[in-house]
Amino acid sequence: MNLGKTKFETELGVRPDDIDMNQHVHASRYQDYVLAARYDQMARCYKMSMEEFFKAGLGWYVRAAHLEYKRPLVMGDQMVVRTWVEAISGSEVKVHFEIHRRVGERLKLACDGWFDYSMVSLATGRAEPIPDWIFAKYSI
């Protein structure tokens, strides 16, 4: 089945606790921004919240992540986190992302990359094939 690869956006702001001793956002927070955006987009855009996965006895495990930092985010910055499902196969989903710093009406790329997620059974902790009904929701 083909993926639509629709790109969805979530707006976030840099918080004081995101800042490191170098006065910019700590590298680990970029992962948090992507995860927060995905959580929002699962419910708002794909119409299947994380809580619905939990009710079905399923969860997601981050198997691998790749981030490329382009420019720093600093205190007071607003950002747009854009994500899309690039591929789905078996129990795995590859999600690509871009984090853009908002500068007036323009967006400047701060970070991009991808995450590999595996669907797991909450009961066993083992990988589970992604059911067709979930595949359909995430193929837009």
C-alpha cells in the first residue's frame, strides 16, 4: 500500500528549562520536540491518539533516531515541527521530521532527521506487526 506522506505541523516554543549552559537549546530537547509534535499529530491529524494505542494494548518504541543540527534554537524562539510517515513495514515506521525556527513569517531550518519506531505489545514488550486498520490511518 502506498503512503500519502502528508506533512503535518505543530507549533511549539522554547521553554526556559530547554536551555543549556551555552544559552541555546540542549541537543536532547530536539528529540522531545519531535515526540511532542507526534503526540499532538497522532490525535489531531491521524485521528488516533496514543491513548487509543494503549487501549488496544499497543505502544511505540524508538528503535533509532538521526538528527542533523543546522542552527541553534534559543530562549524565546517559536518553532514549527513538521513530520511525516516516510515508510511502514512489518512492525516498523520511519518518521521524518524538520524543526523550523519561526523568524517573523519565515521559517529557517534548525534541525532535521528521522526516527525509526517499532510497534510493541504492551503485554509482552515484543514487536507486533502493524495491523491493517492502523496502517490505513497512518497512510494519509
